[in-house]
Amino acid sequence: MFRRAATTRAKSFFFLGHRRQLSSQRHAFPVDFIATAIRPFPDYSPKKPAIFDAELVRSIVTALKQRRSESPDVILGPFATRFRSDHVVWAFLHLRSDPDLVGALLHWYRPRGRPVPAEALAIAAHVAVVSGDPASARRLLRDGLVSHRNFVDRVIYTYKYWCSVPSVFDLLFSAIVDINRLDEARTLFRHLVTYGIIVSADACNALLSRLTLDHMLSTFSEFQELGLRWNTKSCNVLIHGFCGAGKTGEAHKILLEMEGTVGASPDIISYSTLIDAYCRYGELLQATELFEEMGDKGLMPNAFTFNSIITLLCKNEKVVEAERVFMEMMFRGVAPDHVVYTTLINGYCKSGKLPAVYRLVEEMKNSQLVPDTVTYTALIYGLSRSGNMVEANKLFREMVGKGLSPDEVTYTALIDGYCKEGKMNDAFYLHNEMLQMGLVPNVVTYTALSDGLCKQGEVETANELLRETSGKGLELNVFTYNSLINGLCKIGNIEQAVKTMADMEAAGPCPDVYTYTTIMDAYCKSGKMDQAHDLLREMLDKVLKPRFHIAIGGKDYEEEMRRINEKYNKGEEEQQGGGSESGSSVPTL
């Protein structure tokens, strides 16, 4: 049997093909376990009380039973000075069939400054399970695990006499997982197998979801070999794990194989998780194929599924197609939530189609859906981008008035809009307000401010701002550097622009086509054709593909590059009497 730790390759899931054949019973076992592995639970034999202790316990139990309507503090107060931890367990023996009094006694004893014995907590948990109170049992088990090192042994030791209901071990296993003692949970599973108990798949799913992918797969394989019948939720945990690691192919393989190997059918969550992963990684074809397959199997996509596809379409600027999916969603009777509306609103905002945005906002309101911070931010972004700062600011104040808190993205959208309009006072007012609110501006915020300052000719101020930004630990990106380089070139400080490009490379971001064309344009305008040509050569050496439709100095890029080459070659010929072909090795466009 395949027992070694599974890798994250697709073939690793083949271990499911080697699973043992299980019966349909909850705690079924393979035949070899019955023959060789199952052992009986230990007999319970508590310490015998002395005569004085036995009399005290009888008095306590009698008082509790006869005066159950009174407060335990009143009933047990006279016994407090003589009551010890052993008395708790001995009293429980007399109260076994009365869970209310077991709870009352334990509740009275806890605040007395003495630890509750592990055995007493285990017994109380068993009594809670038998009485149909799993929530209380789980709390007691968790308390015991936290306060006693040998608590698991006490639960097993007291099981046969006090409970004999296997679900107590599901609760114990879950409590161990809750406190993140994952290795201990795996050990408990193996140990319980020797007693003929298999923890349920639902309890084990919680363990799976907390493991790293490699440990998740090895645990899945091992537990299955030990007799566990995994379910659909279990496979969904694996699918989610693979998708989170970017391994959509392996996740898809699980989806295809789970019915044949585990006997569990994929559900809406199985498909939706994988569809969402394909969408996040930009694989629209695979996502739509799965979407159709989901329908063929009679599974109705939910709002999350639709939103995944709508998000990808909007990201690819296919907003019309996204709204078609939205309409199909409505046609199928799936009510869009505020997340779906916000995604589509954001897509239309980015494409500048404000009438469609307003229509969707009205639809959203008519559906009794309340716009949240993300919705307002998308609207503010769209208005700011279109230059409608009056409406954007009005919406911002409306948002605040409704008790919604703007975040860094909201403020940055407004700041960027004001910077583009040259209203730097308004932009910096919002920047200061942002700081007073305890929000931390990000690199996009500072890029917008820097670009706005540069366009106002305040390049030195922009440079100082970015130095402060770097000092705060923020890493500047290519857009930030390009805004500064563009500003320096506009005021004719090409030397500083070139130095900034060198600083940019040293810091990490690679200059892009815009960086090079900005400086080349400045060189051309100042008549420094040799330097422009050198930059062209450097750009092509770095395999940066020129964008031929960029205009430099009001001229077509391709024409400008041809002019640079001609000017350079002409200059070389003049210097060398017309006999040189030195320019022939330089690529021309």
C-alpha cells in the first residue's frame, strides 16, 4: 500500500485508489483490525474513600438532591472547609444520572481557588454527552486539555463506565484541533483506532484545513488507510488547499476523481472553489467550462460562483460580457448580493461608463441592498477618474454621514482625482485628514501626490516627499519613479532624471518603456541625439519592446526613433568623412 508522504503533484491523489473497502456503518473497520488491533477500553476503578470522606460525600449529595431549587453556595457553604478535590469525583459517582447536579457541583467548586481534577472534568464531559449537551462537553474537554497534561488518558480511562458514546471522541478530537495541537490530534486518531473508534470525517476536516498542503495530503492518505471514510467536505478542503497554492491542475484532478475514489460527489463548493481559483489566475476558458459542467450536473451556481467570473471579466475590461453573466444570474433566480453589484459597479467605473454605474446603483437600492465602503469607494474612484470631483467629494461626505469608514483606497481615489486636476491643496488636506484618522497612506497615495506636484513644476517638493516615503519603509514602484522622472525632464533636468533612473534600478523596480521614452524625448528636445540613441540601444538590449503609438514631443514614436537613428548615423558620417558604417550595428526601427 502506498504509505509515503504524498507530494503536491497531481499523481499524489492516486493514493485514493488504494483505499480500504469500508462498510456503510459509522465505525466500520477493515477485517485485519478486528483480528489484530482492537482492544477493550480500561475498566474504571476510582480510589475508595475513607469512612469519614464517604459520610461527607453522602451528606453533600443528599443536600444537593433535597434542596436542588436553592443556590449551590447556600447548600454547600457548610461543607466548604472540608471539601477536597477527591470529593468531587466521589460525589459524581452518586450523581451519575443527574447531569444538572453534576454541573451545579462543578460550577460551585471551580471558583474556590483549587484546580478541578482531570478525572472530574473528564467525567463531567461524559455526563454532558450522555445528557445530550455536546456544547458543554466540548467546553469541559477543552478546559481539561489546557489545564492537565494527561487529560486524554483520563477521558479514555473513564469512558467505559461513564459514557460509552463514541461521539465524545469527536468532541475531544475537535477540542485538540481548536487549541492547535495538531500532532496530538493525529496521535489521538491512531490511538483510538486500536480501541475500534474512528473519529468522524467532519471532525477530521477541521484538522485537514489547518495543515500545510503536504501534511494535509499525507494525513488524508493515512487516515483513509486506517479506516476513515472521507466525505465531500474533505475533498473540498484538499481542493481549497491546492487552489491556495496555485496548483489548479491538481485541484481539478481531485474534482474529477473524488466520486470514484472516495465515493463523494462534488458539490457547489467544490466547483465554486475551483472556478474562483481559475478566475483569480486569469484562466477564463477553464472557469467557463467548469461553470457549464456544473450546470450539466444539476448544480446551481451561487452568488459567489457568478461573482468570480464577473470579477475576471471586469479585470479583463470585458464589462459588457460581465453584465451578460450578471443577467444570466438574475434569470436563474440567483439573487446578486452587494459583492456582485460592487464588482460590476467597479468594472464600469474603471471603464468610465458612469451611466451604467448609476443604473446599477439604483438597481442595488431597489433590491434593498445597502452600499458598503467598497461600493462607495468604487463610485468615488469612477467619479474622480472622470474628473467629476464635486460629485466624488459629495459622495465621500455622504458615505461618512452614513457611518461608513473610508479606508486608504477611498482616500487615495479622491487624492488622485484632485492631483490630476492640479488641486494640490485639496489633495494634501485629504492626506492630512487620512493621517488623523489613523490610516496609513500607501505607495499609490504618494505616487499620486508626487505626480501632481511634478505637473505643477514642484519637482523638488515631490522628490522630498518620496524621500520621506522611502524613510517610512514604503517601497516605491515603477509608476512612482516614472512620475518623478517625467517631472524632472519637463523642467529640463535630464541629468537628475537619469540619476533617478539609476536609483530606481538599484532599489529594485526595472525601468519600463515609459521610463526610457520620457528621457529619450527630453534628449531629443534638447538636441542631444547621441544620448537619445544610446538609451534606445540600451532599451532594445534589455528586450523592451517599444510602443510605436506613443507620441514623443507631439510626434509618432516610430517616426521619432527613425529620426534618432538618421541623426545619429549622419553625425557619425560627418565625423569620419562619410566612410564609416559605425551606425550599421545599431538596430533601427
